[in-house]
Amino acid sequence: MMEQDFEDRQEDVLHSVRRYETMLNRRESSFFDLDTYEQIVEHYMFEGKIEDASQACDIALEQYPYSLELMLNKAQLLANLSKFDEALEVLNKASLFNPSDLDILYMKGTIYGISGDYPASIELLNQVLEHADDKDDVHYHIGLAYQSWGKHREAVDSFKKAIEINMANENALYELASSLDEIGKLEESLPYYQQFIDKDPFSHNAWYFIGIAYSKLHRYEDAADAYEYAIAIKDDFASAYFNLGNAYMNLLNFARAEENYRFCLEHEDITPEVYCCLGASIERQERYEEAIHYYKESIKLDSLWDDGYFGVGVCLSAMGKWLEAIHFLKKALKLDDKNSYYWLALADTEAKLGNTVSAIEAYQQSAELEPLNIDTWVQWSLLYYAQEDYNRAAEIILSGIDELPEEAELYYRAAIYLYKSDKIKDAILYLETGLIINHDQHEIIFEYITNLESQKKIFKIIEHYKK
């Protein structure tokens, strides 16, 4: 019966929206009561149609200029468009007619927080706190303001207060983990999360959030166990399936990751992110055609989803369809030209096509954006190595060492390129450094230096540094 009532209400709202849109199209004037206008505005807001919602709100306010609900909606819409001063003006006007209304203070506080005036935001939210019914939500927003301000210790205190009042406040639990991670206290706070499980072992939320804490600590096996418990308690827990998929991706168990992303799609609204993650799990299993299908599904849902274009490009490149791959990789870069991984994938693909100049430009972009990505330096050096330009290959790797002085692989590659350049003394120095940092990675040397006599000399040095 309740479900039928809900459906009837939804149909009434849609009928009102159709009447309203007909009025606009015919440039007529029709009467709508205040409740109907509020429903129309909220319908557009729920649909994410900000401009339509704003227009409806303006028309409604002409007829009902003192409606608090409409003024709050108008302020929210302006804030969504980053028109913070205008939003505050609307709220100040609303305050004249409703001087003690908590919703106005609350919204002012959140807008100050979004616009960067954190002290004003916290001051107003503390005023709201004294009288609010949902005190946990107010503490949560105070925590967000502190978090955005960079004051993570204060944020932690606020999020904990929210959780003490309402353990089911998922947002506060999640952001608490983020702030604890920022101040390096997440490991120490695992007992804090454990206490919720001790209080209620069948709380799916408690298991879920300790899983998030383990994930942030890169303890993926523990995280997977926690998410598994959450799902055992609540078998339609879509977010737990998704995070379990992510944990298995980090554990390189791509088949289990795929399985959980598929479960996620069964239990929640389909999103481009889930499609992309499913595509990635299938891509890692080298089922490229199938992966491309899911990446393209993400693009169908959101034509601006750059990860989808990137995924298609990577799969096509792996299949040897390099020209097609470049088309998709460039689309991804049009949407996000600050992503070093997109530039690296483009560089690798241009190199496979023999487009050396384009490849070098893309490697350079990747290195400038993310100099701590070892793959960029290695792949860039291999481009020159393939051309037997060993001096230039060595120069690139030495630049990589400047950025990543603890990476043994770079020293071994420097040794290889310098040896090939007949700079034997320099090569030995870099080889010795690599052996000191990580002796086990030395096997890479013998993949590139195949001359038996040279191998014997190198082997003696390796044996000398053997622990």
C-alpha cells in the first residue's frame, strides 16, 4: 500500500512537471500552488537539471516571494553554480522574514565552508548545534570545514562526535578515516573502529568501515576479509561489493575482482565508475574485447568519462590496433590533459607506431606531470635503446634516478646503457649501487648484456655484493 502511495505521488509530480513545461512552451500563465512549485523545483534538482530548477524557482518566487523553502532551494542552486555571494544574499533576505530559522543558519554555514571562509562556517554551525535535532550531521559538517581548512586533528574530533551520536553516520565514518590517514593516526585508530564491531558484531556498517581503514593502510587482505563479513551480513550491500572488488584488484586477484564488480552492478544503480572498474578487471585478464565493451558502456552513461576512453585505448594498444588506440587515448587527454598515465599510454602507443617525435613529446609530458612514476623513465629510455642511442637512454635514466634515488631498477638500467656506451667504469659504479639497494633485481642485467665474457665479469661483481 505504501509503495502504491509513493508511485501515485510520483505520478502527480510528473503530471505537474508536464503541465509546467507546457505552460513554458506555450508562453502561457498557469496557476500552481506553492506545494506544487516546490515539488517541480525539487524534481529538477533531483534530476540534476540545475538551470531548469533555477528557472522554476525564479518563476515560483515571483508568485510566492516569502516562501522559505523556495529561498533555500534558490540559495542551494546558486551555491551549486559557485555563486556564493548571491546565495548568501538570498539567505540574508530569508533571515529577515525567518530570523530564528535553523535551516538558514545551517545552509549559510555550509556555503561559507564551500567558499573557503572556514572560521565563519564553523562559527555558524556551532550556533546551529545548540538547537539542532540531527546533531550528528552538524558535527559532520563542522568536521568537513576543519578538513577543508587543513585542520585534520580538529576534524577528527568533530567526526568522532558525530559517530558517538549516530554510529550509522556513514559519511562521518568515511571522512574520519581520511583525516586519520592525513595525520598518520589510522593504524593507531583501528581499535576505535573495532569497538563498533565489539558492540554489534552484526553491524554491516562497522565491518565496512574497518575495511575502508584497512584499505587506506594498504592491508588489502584484512580489508577483503572485513568487506566479506559486511556482505555476509547484508548480501545486497553494493558499496561493500565495489570496495571488495577494489581490494582484490590490489591483491592482483582479477577474477575475484570481476566477480564482485558484477555483484555490485546487480545491487545498485549502474554507474560509469563501476563499468570502468569491471572493464579494468577483465582487461587485466587479457580479455580485451570484453573489457572494451564495458569501457564503452561507461562512455554511453557519461560521454565525459575520460577513464572509459583511456581503457578502450589501452585495450586496443594491447591488441596491436595502435591507430585506433591513439584516437581513444587522445580523447581521454582532451578531457584530462593533466593525467600522466594517459600521456604514458599515448607515448608507448606512438612509439609502437614508430612516431618517435610524438612519443618523446608524450613521455616528456608524462615525466613532468608525475616524475615519481618509474614506468615513464623506463619506457622513455627504451625508446632510445631500441634506436641504439645508448647515451641518450642513459641520460633519461639518470634523470629518473634524480627523482627516484631509491629505485634499484633504474641503477641497473643505467649500468646497462653506460656499458653499451663503453663507459665501463661508470657502468660498474651504477651496478654496485643497484646491488646495494636491491641485490635480487640484478637479473635484468643479463637480459640486455648477453656477451658471455662480459657476463662473467659482471657476475663476479654481483657475487661480491651477495649478502
